[in-house]
Amino acid sequence: MAGTAYREFNKLWTGRTLSQLGDRLYALGMVWWVVERTGTPAWTGLLLLCDAVPGLIVTLIAGPWIDRWRTQRILVATDLLRAGALMLLGSAVVTSIATPVMVAATAAVLACLTAMHDPASQSILPDVVAAEKLSGANARIQTTEGFCTILGPVLGGLCTVGFGFGAAVWINAATFILSAAFAGWLRLPRQTAAQKVAVQDGCELKAAAQDAAEPKAAMQAVAGEPAKATLARERYTTSLVAGFRFVLMRRDIRRLLLVVVAAHFFTGGFSCLLPGLASQLPGAGSGADRLAWLQSLLGCGLLMGGVLHRLLPEPRSPLRRIAWVLPVAGAFLTAASLVLGNLSGSRSDHSGARVLPDLPLASLACCLYGVMLSLAAIQWMTALQRETPRAMSGRVFGLCTFAGNASMPLAYVVFGSLQAFLPAAPLLGLIGIGLLVVRLCLRAGRDLNASPATGYDGI
């Protein structure tokens, strides 16, 4: 990235970094404040529910609006609206009239606005960065996310303890205002509605033509589309269905969607297993201390993955790196599970319960999983940005975000239930085996091999 493109990406990256750091700072203070006011951790579950459900609904249906409106305006508007919601809450906290219900309502509003902002932020990157530089840009963003994951909670704790929850709220609002300013400062090429529709019509025909397994059905599905209707005049439901159909007809994007769902599902399961692993590890300090240590190593792994990507040579295809990331992570987690499972019988605590005597191995598993997850995220994001036509990007990224976010709560339920019957070590191996199975499914499909249509050179 050089010249104007480099400057524009710096603006986008700076605003995104500030808002993410503010989000993580605010999240810790929010949970702390609510638990102190209510005296029960049950409200934490309500806050998570208010943060998850509205966002999922909006993410699923927001794609057509993102594709119709100027992405830059969406970024500015959602940032300013989030800042406004936080300023209202901050005023209530400072004047001591805030209630847990107000905090939960604010969480729901922020979730809805974030569900519009995040797919737009992902889809705008190809307008800022050249196609050959997308991988490096995504690596820089991923590195920053790992950094914010580590630093944000620390700053949130210091801010809340030293200045109160109100300070965390106002700081987060200020970061959104700065993020909106940087987004409004972007200088992007404008695309007319006619140009968007031309691209959309062309990409739908291309998607249908690429689906060799069912060419007749695909061409019939596209033949009924109005060739010259503009996006602005197209019915919302028609645009939404077109987005679903586009994803279903593009086998490469379907496979990328499988990677996204699998990564989020197994990451949710991995996070769910960490408290169990921490409670079984011996050593000084409480299980909470060891849990904090393992979570910090997971964040360090995310940070290291972004740095490692910048040091590795650029792959010919983003999916080539996913091709070895999945089996490496799966094989290591499976081996670590076997080792931890065998060692668990060699030590027992004073109550006779089995404990895991190898904290370094569990720590290495957390760090390596973070590295592999970061590398995979960079590659699937780059592949989606390269292969998704601009006129469909809002709908495609919206569906991918929905699928990923919906799979994590499912993982919490599945792995949380399994922990009632199995210890953490074998469940860690189950995650490793699951990653290997996903890799085999992608290979068996033979849909990402090199071809003139897709440009992929194998997975």
C-alpha cells in the first residue's frame, strides 16, 4: 500500500482501532457495574442476550441496505448513533439515574448498530486497498484486534476502578465520534446505482455459469431477474433473496462460509473449555488466575498470528494457507488432548480429583490456537473480499457475519452440555478432530481447485 491508498487505509484502520479499544474498555466496566448494582451475576446473562439476539437479527437482514446505501455514510451514521446512545447512558450514570434495564437497552441498541457497521466495514476495504494488498491489510487489522483484546480489558478495569463506569461510557462514546470522523474523512470513488446494477447482473450470471453441477437451474433462476432495474428501485425482499441465491450458487463462497462457521463454532467451544482446563491445572493461585492466563495467551496468539502473516510469503491463493492451518491446528489439539488426558491420571489434588500437571502444554495450546485462528481469519476475509462483487458485498458479509455469530452460542450450549459428562481434555481433542474433518470436507468437495472462473489454486 502506497500513496493515496495507504493514507485512506490508515484513516479506516485508525478509526476501527479506536472504536474496538473503546468497546472492550466499556464491556468490562458494563458487566462490573451491573453486577455491583444487582448483586447477582444472572444479569450478565441478560446483557449477553441483549447483545447477541438483536445483532443476529439485524445482521441477517441488513445486507440489502448496505448494498443500496453508500458504505461510507453507513460507517459514519452508525458510529455517530452509537456515540449518541452512549452519551445518553453516560449522562444517566453521572446523574445517578441509570438502571440495569437502561444498560441492557443500550446494549441492544449498540448490537443493532454494530450489526450494520461491521459488514459495511468489511465490504469497504476493497474500495480502499488494491486487491493484491488486501491480505496485508487484513493482517494489520487482525493484529490490532489481538492487541485490543489484550489491552482493552486492562484499561477497562483501571478506568472503572479509578474513575467509575461513567468514565468508561464517555470514553467509548468519544472513540465512536473519532471513528466517525476518520470514516467521513475517507476519499473513495463513487459508484452510481446503474454501475452497481450492472455489476450485480454480471456477477449473478457469472455465479450461475460457474455452478457446473446445476447449470440449467441456475440460469433459470437468473433469467427471471430484471436486467435493468436499479438497486434503489428493487424490492427489499428481492434483493435479500438475490443475496441468498448468490451465496448458494457460488460454491467457492459456500466453502468459505463453511470455514467461517467451523472456526466460530470451535472457537466458541474452545472458549467454553478454558474454565474447565483452568480448574484442572495445578499450581499456585486460584483457577481464576489460571483462566486469565490462558485467555491472555489466546489473545497473544491472535496478535502473533497477524504478525506472522506479515512475515510469511504471500500465498498464491488465500485458501492455500487455510489448507495447512486447519490440519496443523487440528493435529496439535488432538495430540495435546491425548497427552493431557494421559497425564491427568498421574496427579491428584488433596480431594482425590484428577488434575492436569502440564500448564505449559495447555498454555501452548491456547497460544497456537490463537495463531492459527488469526491466520485463517485473515485468509477467509481476503478471499471473500476478492471473490465477492461489490454490489453483493453487503449481503455476503452480512450472511457470513450472521452464520459466524450464530454458531458461537450454539457451541456454548453443545460444549457446555458435554462438560457435564466428559472432562476438558477429551473435548479439546474433539475440537481438533472437528478441524481435521472440516479440512477433509473441503478437500473432498474439489470445488476450490484452480479454474479460470474462480482463480483458486486448490485447498
